[in-house]
Amino acid sequence: MTVRLPIAGDTPAPTRRRHPEWLRVKMPGGEAYHELAGMVKELGLHTVCQSASCPNIGECWNHRALTIMILGDICTRSCRFCDVKTGRPLPVDEDEPKKVARMLAHLRLRHTVITSVDRDDLPDGGARIWAATLAACHDAAPAMTVETLIGDFKGNLRDVDAVLAANPDVLAHNLETVPRLSRQVRVQARYDRSFSVLRHAHGRGALTKTGLMLGLGETLAEVRAVIDELAALELSILTLGQYLQPSREHLPIDRYVPPAEFAELAEYARARGIRHVESGPLVRSSYHADGQAELIARLQAERLGHPRVGFASLADR
């Protein structure tokens, strides 16, 4: 084997920073973990836990909690923070909704999260498959609550309505970062467009959720300003977590946000009226979402008092 030594004039390879102690996690393993991995592989499904290299995969899968990713595992976008593959997606799997429903029903979950890659190659952005997947899950597991973590559908609110009409219990869409950094972090997305998705879903009576990554160069004042906007929108659930660089080709970490600062921001968000906040270095969009079934039922009852027009309530299932 030939080893090439560096020579004068070479551009040094960028180095990745060593994570602080509060970001260390155990290697995934355990009976439940391997059972879920086998089921996902057998059914030909995808999870964001695997595709996005989530650090919590061991913890979550051992609690039989996972986030299914529909519409394949190849995204049409190239966000600079995300480890999901980018390229030309494969044709839509028309059997995917039934496969997802069968797996989730088998796991007997109280709550689950479903997300997807962005499919800008499809006329409806994948909204039809989204609706079919929700319908199949409601039929197969009527007691299970479902959170949909959707993309922005390029701002086409008719496609958002197609998902809402299929009765998700929570409509989630991540802002990811503050307005100043949005274009740099999410190359083919816009902060205002993402905010319009949340505003539209709220206007339709949905419980809304979003998430932000910290450590990309945002200021504390900018994060608080976003929280203020979300509180004015009556957002139900907010997640705040540390950005971790998946590879040297992705955006570098600007700083590691200490746990105390996450706790302070959680307190700030709750004081502004956001009902549920998950905030910490290892928090991701779906972190501890499996424990939110009762919260979702309570928020629906408090906010609505009766079933939404055009939506199904938990009591109807």
C-alpha cells in the first residue's frame, strides 16, 4: 500500500472538533434495537434515525421508538447540515403506506413520528403518499397517535392541506435555524416559506411543532426572537438541540452550546406560552416523541373542546 505524505503547498484537511463530555453516547445495541433493525430491513423501509445518523438511535430503538422516513431515502435537496443522501430519487413505492402501517401496528406503539425526504421531483411533492400512509396507519393502529414531520412542499399549501386532511395528530415542520442563517444552512429552502407552513397548519386547527439546531453561529437574541414568533403563533411543541457535523463536507460547528443554556431557553419558551419544550444537546426533532401521546390528547382537548371540522379526533378512532 502506498501512503501519500503531505507536501508543501497542500491545503490541510479540515479538522473536526472533539465533542464535549455531555455529547457522548453509547454504541447502539440490544435486543429491541436489533429487532427493529431487522424489521426495517425486511420490509424495505427507511428511517431518519439511520439515514440522518441520529446519535440517539440506540436509546430510542431500545425503547421501541423510531421515526419512519417515507418516499425513499434519496432527497432532492442538499441541505448543508443533513446526512440524508442527495440525488435522483427512485420511483415511488406504491406499497410503502401498507408496509409502514403493518410495521407500526406490529410494534403496538402509542405514538409515532413519520417524516420524509423532500421530493421536489413529484408534482405534489409526495402529498398523495403522505395521505395514503396516514390513512393506512389509522386503519391498522387506530389508537396510535401520529406526528407528521413534513417538508415545505415548495410553499404549495394545497399539498400541505392534503396531509392535514388525512388527520395527523401533530403537524411538524422544522425551521432548523434563525432567519439570518437559513439560506446558508438550507440551500433550497426559505425561512419565511417554512414559517408560512406552520402558520397555515395552525390556521387549519392543527397542533404544530417545530425544531431548531443551535451551534451554527446564531446569537441568543436571534433564538429568542424566533421563540417569540412561534409563541405568537401558539406553537404547541418546540425542540432545541445541538447541531453536530455529520462529515467534513457539511457545515462546521460554530460552538458547543452548554446544557445550562439549553435549560435557559426552554424556560424562556415555556414562559412565552409554548406548552411543551424538549431542549438539550442531544435533542432531535423526534426526541422523546414516543412519550407525547397523552400530551397530544390533552392539547387537542384543551384547544378544541370538540373534533375539528375536517379532522379526526382521538375519540373518533
